[in-house]
Amino acid sequence: MAIHFKISFYYLPKFLNMRSNQLIFTTFSMILLASLVPFNVAQKIDLDKLSSCAEVAIKAGNSLASKSIPSIRKLATCVKFTPLKTKNLDIVALALLGYQFLQKVIGNQKCLLSCLKESYEMVSPHLNKIVQMKCLSF
């Protein structure tokens, strides 16, 4: 039985590839970081406050999501984006289309900044309410 253990342990590095090594290192790093963060066992959770904070966060997400498609269309017209192919797109062509769009947007900072400003103005009242309610601990 001990020989079987030595043999299986001997062949173990062959089964570990780079991704599993990265996963192991990431896991141990997170455990190490978690040990450095102070842990307060006696912390109480106020469910009423949590529900009101979650409600405001959901409203913020809803306002941002409802305006996302019009904002993207406005951004596309601002940067004068014309896609090469729009029909029968497979996953690779869709990724290429997204990449081309991002290149155009990043190349035109004026349009990008105006879109970011509009998004901030949509979410800002909700974020201010979250800060006033002291939902975040900082």
C-alpha cells in the first residue's frame, strides 16, 4: 500500500498543469490575505438596513441597465462606427465586432467621456443615497 502511495505521488506533477498551479497559488494567496483582514465575530447585521440598501442598489442597476442600449447607440453614432458585417455573426465575428467598436470608442475620448458622464449622472443620485444611508463601511 505504501508503494502505491509513492507511485501515485511520483506521477502527481505530470497531472498538474499550469492552470491548476495558478489555481492553487491563487487559493493560497486569498487564504493568506483573508488571515490578514481583521475578523469581527460579534458584528451584527441589520436586515432592515440591508434590505433598504439592496433596494437602492437595485434601483441604481435598473436605471443604468434601462439606459445602456440607447447610450451604446448614441456612442456608436458619436464615434461614427460602421460595422463591416452585421448579419449571420458567429462568436468570433461578434468578438471582432466588439473589439472594433472598443477601438473606435477609445480612439475618440470626447465621446467616451460624455457617455461616462451621462452614466454617472444616472447613477449618482442612487450612489449618494447609498453613502448617506451608510450602507458601505468606508
